[in-house]
Amino acid sequence: MFDHRTEHVDDHMVLVQANLDDMNPEFSSYVMDRLFEAGANDVYWVPIIMKKGRPGMMLNVLVAEERLEQIETIVFAETTTLGLRYVRAEVHRLARQFVQVETEWGPIAVKLGFHRGELVQMAPEFKECEAAAKRSGVPLKRVYEEVRRNYADNRTLE
Amino acid sequence: MFDHRTEHVDDHMVLVQANLDDMNPEFSSYVMDRLFEAGANDVYWVPIIMKKGRPGMMLNVLVAEERLEQIETIVFAETTTLGLRYVRAEVHRLARQFVQVETEWGPIAVKLGFHRGELVQMAPEFKECEAAAKRSGVPLKRVYEEVRRNYADNRTLE
Amino acid sequence: MFDHRTEHVDDHMVLVQANLDDMNPEFSSYVMDRLFEAGANDVYWVPIIMKKGRPGMMLNVLVAEERLEQIETIVFAETTTLGLRYVRAEVHRLARQFVQVETEWGPIAVKLGFHRGELVQMAPEFKECEAAAKRSGVPLKRVYEEVRRNYADNRTLE
Amino acid sequence: MFDHRTEHVDDHMVLVQANLDDMNPEFSSYVMDRLFEAGANDVYWVPIIMKKGRPGMMLNVLVAEERLEQIETIVFAETTTLGLRYVRAEVHRLARQFVQVETEWGPIAVKLGFHRGELVQMAPEFKECEAAAKRSGVPLKRVYEEVRRNYADNRTLE
Amino acid sequence: MFDHRTEHVDDHMVLVQANLDDMNPEFSSYVMDRLFEAGANDVYWVPIIMKKGRPGMMLNVLVAEERLEQIETIVFAETTTLGLRYVRAEVHRLARQFVQVETEWGPIAVKLGFHRGELVQMAPEFKECEAAAKRSGVPLKRVYEEVRRNYADNRTLE
Amino acid sequence: MFDHRTEHVDDHMVLVQANLDDMNPEFSSYVMDRLFEAGANDVYWVPIIMKKGRPGMMLNVLVAEERLEQIETIVFAETTTLGLRYVRAEVHRLARQFVQVETEWGPIAVKLGFHRGELVQMAPEFKECEAAAKRSGVPLKRVYEEVRRNYADNRTLE
């Protein structure tokens, strides 16, 4: 296993895919939740066009090889597919770090990403910004903006 | 009613829409077939993202006001929607004409469209090209190409 | 205002649309939540391709004319758009009724829809099915199936 | 080759992909038909955005390694692509079994899927349900519902 | 005509739509360019699924009623459609203003949007940011960030 | 390295993918430009639905293994992703050749593709057709048609 504080390439990942043309789309958020709980690294849907021009959804699950079996069991239990395919993948993850930024709505976490030691990403935590926006009645985009600005202003002072 | 051989604007059309997030996508071709049989002028699906991030499909039916009721009955009977909306629309249709074009696979129909008396569209009939491709084992794109070329070559000779 | 227990057509609805090509997509669920709170009847996103081939999102809000102003204020405050358009729409809503269905996981609500007095829709409540599936560890699709089956079996007995 | 009545993992599959931004979309159903005839296990289209923001379609063909050559020949003959890529894939297929279910419209086949010996999928055959709906004038969704219910009711009796 | 420096609602707009299933997608940027030149207020594409499950594109053009004719002529000349529909629309546009923001890469324009006199939008001009990023070799996202920050920092000082 | 005039399979290619749910979509064309400049063989976007139902974009870059590092550096610098994955791919490229076709708007290049020595593709160069259409005021589709026809007519004469 990797220490997520360090940049690394993980070469034992699998991308599991299933094309669904007869599943109630209402189920999709539940399927996602269960897959994340079972250790999926990422889950996403791709709109596709299937046999006879049917509008379908391709389920994609990125997962470590050692958890493949649990993921498959959930896909077969919770979706309507009769088969799934997997493709070997390597995943390159940046070094990550969290810092707190002061704002007029209290401290908000910011996720930083480093490539070869250099800061390349800076993302305010969605849930905390959303909570601040709800509490204060201020537009969410203004909260994001403020977090980014305060982070940048402080960095310049260092 | 309009004579489709003449260019015209029909201002008594309605665009019927229903957002579906809990219908088996397998049903979509059947729903389309039934709507066309009941006199829909056009039917198409738009992939959308609905409440709670659910991947849904928006059904769209273009229909003359006087057939709205039959269309609604089918939408409620064959899809899972609890409501639908409609928007008034005007439709501008080109004058249309069919001609036969000679090809090495026999005659194939071509649909022509005229705007203010001028030829602006020329489309080989899909079904006939497809049949010719299947019969002869020639790529479909080559059949299309040939039909278009022969149509243009003959026109130049006139 | 309409009594939602009766089938009706509401002809004072507006479909508000804004094309967004510079908004952080992370904001989309928050924008939806706020619009529903302000009285939107429906909110959905359509993936589109905008100027210079940019992948954008079209926000759609279905709302009663008398709440248009509040909806507009939220769209301008929470998204990045400099303009929005609206189209007049009529909405046809089925008569709706809720009934309880007995299942091995307790009673679960089912929403019924009636067109001209005839039952045309029957939909188990997603949240209740989801809760039952989580509590019991049974696949969500099995819960749905059971609710539908028990509803149908009882109806036949009547 | 595998016996499809047994659950298995097939690790000699290939996913063939071609990005198309200059093909007449009308050709897509014909291309699909030809690929299925040549032994493709699955064919589907993914809407994508290509160079210069062009709306394109990515063709995807899942096929056994030993049939790759025929598939490539069709892709080059019937689409407009100058290249294609392929990715190695493994396919996990459930054990499958067909059973007949009695309905008021005659017997209808149901496809069952088993994961580790346990029933996880049950899908009425689309074509047969569609034929029954057309013959009887009953909504397709009611036919499906009935097939599912009768299957479940009988299973409980066993 | 409206003064775009003032917030206003324009109620003589039309949304022109054409569903295309047999046009070379390569043409789409050219069609857009020509429509903007002819006075379209906005042009965008919606991926749709058409008759026989064909992947199609719906062209959308927002235009003032008085320019409808020129727009129609271009749609018929440059696309493959045999008909188009239009829907009446009202457009609500914010008051707009441009200001210059100082950055380490020179001044960059920012577009401001006002709703009822209150600033609600602030968007760095894409083309100028892109040019600065290209000239300086700095990531585009850093240029944007800097423009936004400098705008906000100056506003606070006022 | 391969001579692109000969048909070949390149088995040292990588498909780099990053799922983006918090990037300004306006950046997408710039990101594409930079990736092509750094030697990407192809770049395209796939609309997807991500965690919490967010509308996201999956960036795809097809690149030779030996240029993977430069591509990764750009993806991390110019997008907002904290990780990316790659999948090994083989690319089959047709033999390509350019020829000039005479038209009433001057010579226009046509790209030909050969599979096992047989001509399977013929595509007029978009930029040259576009330039001819702009110069002459003739619809782009007519220019394409003419180029294709003249190519075919000449070939028949040979």
C-alpha cells in the first residue's frame, strides 16, 4: 500500500466496466455509494448508445486488484448486468496535503497537490465551503473565491 | 394541413417533453415506434442529469396540436412519467421532392429539399442504400458516395 | 394553485435556461438544492457543446411564473451566467396518490399516477426502498421488485 | 472457448476503439449490425468532444483476440477512421440460463444470471415482451411487470 | 434594440432548432462561425438520440426575431436539415461592464455582470488570459486565479 | 518510430485519463492545444457523471510511452486533477497518402488511407475546404461534395 502523502504510481489497479441498458437509472447513486464503501477508488458513469440504439450507461469502477472480488460481487448484486470487463491500469497520484485557511466564515480546509515537490493543485474542500455558504447565506462561488484568495495572499506573505 | 411538396411554416406544433429517471432504457425504441405510429412528426431523446445527480433521459415529441391528446396518452401509458410539459413551436419545412438515381446496384431514391425554390439538400435514402450495401457486399459509404456522385454528374449534364 | 390530487394542466409555467461554460461543475448539486428550496418544480442539466467547442452545461429550471423572480436571483447569484432565457410552457400533471405496501422490511410507500381516472403509473418511493436495502443488506433491486410484486398481488385480490 | 452456461473469466478479449469526427451518423446502426455479424461480443458508441471542439463518436467493439482481424477490416471498410486502438481486456461472464414464464399473453422467456451459483439477474426477453405488447395492445411496461411477477410468484411456490 | 450596459429583458427572441443525423460533424465549427457572423446571439449543440437509435446533434441558435430569416438561410445552406423549428423566448441580460485589472503579465480585462445594481458576476476575459499564459509559459489556471485575486484585492481597498 | 506512409501497429502507446469535476470548462481548448504541442497523438473529452452526480469531463490523451512524462506534467499543471491513470494500448494506423484534387476553387488536398494496400478512406482536408468556402461564399458541404466527386471521377478515368 502507498502512503498518500507521497507522490507515487500504483500499478496494480483495475478499471471495471459494465454496460447497462435495462437498469432503472434511479439506482445509480445507491450503486455508487455501495461501491465506494467497498473500497472503490473512483466510480463514474459514461452515457453510451448500445445495441438497437438504446441509451445506456457504462459503469466504471477504479479499484485495487486485491479488492476486485468484492467490487464484482456488488456490481452483480446491485446492477442488472450479466457480465463485466476489466482493464489493467496504472494510477499516478500526486502527493497530497491539507491546510486550513482563515475566512470570515471560519477556517476552511484546502487540499494541495504536489508534482515532483512543486505545488500544482489547490482545491477548497467542497463540503466545508457548502456548509459555510448555507450557514451564512452567501453565494457558494464567493466562499470558494475567498478561500482561494486568502490562501494565495498568505502564501505571498511567507 | 400542408402540402409537403411546398415550403411552408406550420405554427400549430407542440414540443412535448418528459424527464425520465426511473424507466428501463430498453423501452426507448418501443416508445419511439408507438409515438411515430400515433402521428408524431419527430421523436428524440436528450441525455440529462436529474435530481440527486441521476442520469436521466428527456423524451421529446414534436407533434401537431390536434394530435396532442393521443401522444399524451401513449407517453403516460408507455413511460414512467407522472407529468409532461409542452412548449408551442413553429416548424419551417422545405419543399421536398424524390428522384431516382441510377447506380450499379440499381436505382436508388434521393430526397431533395428546396428553400425559396433553390435546391439546398440532397440525401440518398438510407434504407435503399443499406439494402444495396447488404445485397452487394460493398461498404455502405461507397454506395452513398456513388449515389451522390451520379446525382451530381447527371445534374451537370442537364 | 392546483390540487395535486387531481389531474390538471398548468399553463403558467416557465422553463428558465442558462448555458454555462465557465462554472466549476462541483457547484451543480448546490445550485440544484437552492433552486428546489426556492420553489422550482424541476431542475435538470443538459450537457452541451458551446462556442469554440467548449463542453458546457445547460441549466434548466421549470417554475411557476409567480416564482420566476426568486429563481432568477438564485441563478445569477450562484452560477456564472451573464444572461438567461425563458420559454413559456404548459405542464400536464397526473392525479397522484400514495399507498402503503407491506413488505418483509416493513411498509413502503408507492406513488400512483392516474390519467383520466385510470391507473397508469406505480413507483415505489426511492428513499424508503434505499433505507430498507441499507438496513437489511438486501440488494436495492430486490426491494423494488418485492414492492412492485406485493402491490400487484394485492390489487389482484381486491 | 467457453461454455456460456458456466460462469467464467475470458482473458483473451480486446476492446477496439475508433474516434470518428467525419462520419455520417446515419451509418452507425449499419456498422453495428456488421460488427455483430462478424462475431463482436459487444458494440457501443460513446459521445465525445474531439479536436477543435468537434462533437464526435467513439466506436467501441469488444471482441475475442482471434477475431480481431475481421473486426478491423470492417471498421476500416465501413467507418471513416484512419486508425484504431486496442486495449487488452478480461471479461467475467455469469452463468446463464433461460426459463419460460407463463403469462396471459403466452409463455415468455426470461434470462437468468448466476454468480457463484446464486441467482443474481432475471431479465425478461425484450423481443418477446415487445411482441406480446404489440399483439395485445397492452403497455410494454405492464408485460415486463407481469413476467417478473409471475417468475417470482412461481419461485416462491417451489 | 437594447443598451447592453443596462440590465434588460428582451422578449422578441427566437430559439431555432434543427436535429441532424446525417451531417459530417466536422462541419459543426464552421456552421457556428457563420451563424455568429450573421448575428446569432448564441449557438450551441446538444447531443441527442434520434430515430432508429442514431446518435445525432441538435443545433440551437438564439436570435432576435428580425434576423430569423438570415439565420434560417444559413442553417438550410450549411447543414443537411430538411426542416427546423422555432420557439419564442425571452432573454434576461445583466448589465455588463468591462474593467482592466493589473497583473504581472500586464493588464487583463474582466467582464462584470450586475443584477439590480449589485455585482454578481466577474469573469476574466478568456482570450487575454490565454494570450498571457502562452506568452509567459505560466499555467492558464494560475493566470485566471491571479486576475480574480487582484480584482478582489483592489476592490477591498476602495 | 514508424513511417506513417506504411500501415503499422504501434504497441507502445498509452491512454492517459483524468476525471475532472472542478475545472472551468473554458480551459479545455487550451489544455488540448498544449497537449498536442507536447506530442500527444490524440486528445478528446468524454462527458461523465461523477461522485454526487456531478457532471464531469474525462480527459483522454493518447501518447507514445516515451512522451508520457511531458504529457503528465502538462495535465498536472493545466488541469485541476490530483491523479491520473494510464492504460496500455496498441494503435493500428493505416498507410496514408496525400493527393491534390482540382476544383473550381483551386486544388484541395485529400487524405487517403490504405488497409493491406487497398484504398479504404478518402477525406478532403477540412482546413482547405473551409478556406475555399469562406473565400467563395459557397456552402462548405458543396465544396466537400465537389472534392469527393472530382476525386472519384478522375480515379475512374485512370
